[in-house]
Amino acid sequence: MTAPTIPGLENSTLTHEPPQRKYKRGTKATLLGLALVLPNLILLLVFTYRPLIDNIRLSFYNWNIASTRPATFVGLDNYIEWAQNPVSWQIVLQTAIFTVAAVAGSMVLGLALALLLDRPLRGRNAVRSLVFAPYVISGAAVGVAFQFVFDPGYGLIQDLLGRVGLDSPQFYTNPNWALFMITTTYIWKNLGYTFVIYLAALQGLRKDLDEAAEIDRTPRLRKFFKVTLPQLRPTTFFLSITVLLNSLQVFDIINVMTRGGPLETSTTTLVYQVYQETFVNSRAGYGAAIATIMFLAVLVITVVQVRMQERDK
């Protein structure tokens, strides 16, 4: 005897799907996923991972790109030469100062502007556009424009200081002022990015926590540190990584404004040193070694940041 069937449930989802049909459905889903992922994976392999591997391989060779002679294997000589050169550590220090100042300045000012322009102010949309506009402008164009700001002879800063009887700093001949100049220029250009990200995060905060703080009459400063800032922690973590990576890759502003000088290397960063050694001095292997050192340093910093973020959860 066959088990009785309930009328209307013959084609119900309660019936078991045949294994063969289930296997075909799973295979189709897998193939669809591969079809969507594979193009991006191929692009990553061709334009990201392969150049990275080639760069690491090239760092073990002595290769003059201006010569027809083949590259010769030198092992770790490029790394040893870089580590033993005192100028290398000066450049590392300058890179660290520039990066820390750029990251901190961009994020602090971006958050301050986001807090200000998150309020219902008249004309805030126009101001938001003005704050974000420098981010989409070419770094070379920004560098050229800021040459007229910092020029000690006829620049904007010289004019303002001259009105109060002060002399303009020598931004192009004093190493410390030159590093300050390119750092300030980069912060101004990158400010729109951190501003927009923080502004979007502020608009997604929990309103009930703000209302509870207002009911408790929490002071504004305490409310910011105890209510607002903790909710912005994921956004701050995201910006700390992205702004750090962008800061380490700054080339156009330095090339336009100082070309790594004054005194040859006073504003040279690691990425600019890679350019100098590879394309100016024609030492592609040595430049690849510096690029590899940069990659390893960024990798370590990123891993540490991720671990710290996971620990705080």
C-alpha cells in the first residue's frame, strides 16, 4: 500500500529534491560564481600579483635599464647597500614624519569639518562641495598652485606675513620648512576624502544614543568621546589604512614642488627614492629592492592594524 498524499501538497517544498537535481543546481551556482569572479581575479593576477613577484625577483639583480647588458644576479647586495647607506635611514625618517603628519592631519581635520557640516547650516552643501573638490584635482596641479602660496618672494603666505611685518620662511631652501610645505599641501588635497567618509559615517550613527545623551544632559565634549567617537571606530580604522597607503605613494606633489630637495634628499620619501634610483640613476634592481622594502613595511603595518582592530572588538 502506498502512503496517502495530502491534496494540494504533491508539489510542495516538503517533498525531497532528487540528489541529481540538487547537484546540478549547485554546479550551476558554482559556475556562475566563477564566471563573476574570474575576470577580476585574472586582472589582479596580471596587473597586481605578477608585477609584485617580478619586482621581488628583480630586486636580487643588478640591472641598468639604460644599458643593453643583461641583468646580473647579485643576491642580497641591493638590500645590504641600502641598509648600510645613512641616507636611506634619513629618507625612512622623512617618510615616517610625512606619513604620520599626513594621516593624522587629514583625519583630524576631516572629522572636524564633518562634525561642523553635519549640522543644519545655511549653504552647507556648497561648502561640502568646496571641501571635497581638491581631492579630485590632479596632484601635479595642486603642487603648481601651492607654489604660488609658499613662494617666499611673491607667495600668498609672504604677502600675509608682510602685512604684519614678518618675513616669510624659506620653504624651498630650509629642509624642515620644505617638508612642512609638501605635508601641508598633501593634507589640503586629501582632506576631502576623509571628510566625505566621516560625514557619511556621522549620518549613520544611532540616534537613540544621541537622544539618551541629551536626556542625561551630557556635556558636548564628553558626548563626543563617549558616544560619537566609539561609533566611528570602524570608519577610523578604515581611513587609517587607506590614508596611510595613499600617503606612502605620494609622488606628484613632491616631484612638482621640490623634486626631493633641497639638499638633494630633504623631502625625498621612499617612493620618490624608488623613482630616482630606477629612472634617474638607471638602477632598476636597487629601486626594486627599495620598493620591496616598502611593500614589506606596509604589509607589517597593515597586519598590526588589523590585529589591533580585532582585539578591540
